[in-house]
Amino acid sequence: MTADPASSIVVNNIRVELIERGRGKPLLFLHPEIGIEPTSPVLDRLASRTRVLAPVHPGFGRSEQPKSFDTVDDLAYFYLDLLEQLDLRQIIVVGVSFGGWIAAEIAIKSGERLSHLVLANAIGIKVGDRETRDIVDIYAIPESEYVQLAYFNPEVGTHDYKTMPDAQVLAAARNREATARYAWSPYMHDPKLRGRLYRIDIPTLVLWGASDRIVSESYGRAYCAAITGARFELIERAGHFPHLEQPEIFATRVFSFVEETSQ
């Protein structure tokens, strides 16, 4: 299957890029803070058995940044509106890192249109005490150190911006800026989210790249423990973005979980 370029969709007068491919049960893929490209292999893997919709979050990539949007809450309601506009039901929601945070915020608000939730190396909650940093400050370290912490194989996340097309460099800069806008303060979490995760009442899988040093495995297990009946699974030879380093295993875990927990 070839990767089609992203089209776009307008929701409440906000235009965002939308990558869509495959057929079957709908799957909403919510990308991490580094964005998503139509060529990402995980999209084809997931589209082999589902209808994948992978929007580029407002403010990221080439999507419009609404002036009124400055919290993950705003993004969650945007996606609830998108699901309603497209009249999608029984949808699998898969979110990675920052996208996992958005997915969790969606699920605590309304699971009416959702069938399954998959959170991969999700951020968004506070686990440690006030003086403990749960998530590495990505704005306080050079990119070379960041890729060492975020990836099992740092080469996967290493980019030579001088050789990249201008559009990709601009998208990367917008991704970084948008992440700061939505997640700078409080840093990478919603203080109320952990206490509301009990509201999630659909089958939930927490996937975790075992080599993630941006967020620890114990953080992921705490996330899982706060969701009734959630399952925790490690993906070896993967870091903070397991969908990039192990796309085949990532998709297989999603499919297996959905099959095992469908009524």
C-alpha cells in the first residue's frame, strides 16, 4: 500500500491535515509531540485491517492553530467534535505520548463513540510528589541527548535539518512550538487527569516501549493502575515512540487486544 499525501478536514471552522487510509472498523490515531508523516510505516500496518484516520493536531505540522486553543482539554473536545461530525462509532482510539494524553482526556469525557483505547507511552498525569520530575524536561536538553533518551536506536530519531525540505523543517518547528503551548505549564500533565481516569469504562491497553528514558516504566504502570481493568504490555527494543521503532509489533498488539476484548 502506498502512502497517500494528507488531505484536510474542517471541524468548527478549524482546518487540520488528515491522513486517511484503509477500510473497516475505524481507528483514530493520535500522534505524539513529534508529529506524524503520511509515510510512517505504522499507518500502513494499522490500515491493513482498519480504516485509519490520523489527523495532525491543531497547531502541529501544517494544521491551523486556533487562537483560543491552549490546553489539551481544547484538543480533546476538538476530537470529540470530529468524531461527531464524521458520525464515527465503535472507534478504536490509539494515542502515543502526547497523543496518548489527548486520548485519555477524550475517554474520560465521553466513551459513547469509542470501543477500545490504546495508550502508548502516554504522558499527562502526575505520579511523583511535588519535588519529583516524572517526565524529562525536553526543553532543557540538546536534541542529541533527547534522542538518546527517547529511542532504543537513536538513529531512528536523528535528523539532519540542513538536508530536509523546508516544509518538513517548518513542521518540526511548529510541532515543538505547539507542544510548548499545550503542555508547558503545568509541565506535560493535567493535575486532575489521574483522578478522573476511573471514568474510562472501555477496554484499555497501555503499551510501553521498554527502553523509554523520557518516561519510566513505573510511570506507565501507574497510569495503567488508575484505569479499571486496563492491561499493561511492554514492547522490547523500543523507546518513547514504539510505533516508530516497532511498527509491526505495535500494530499486532493493537489488533490482538481488540480481538480479545471485543464482545
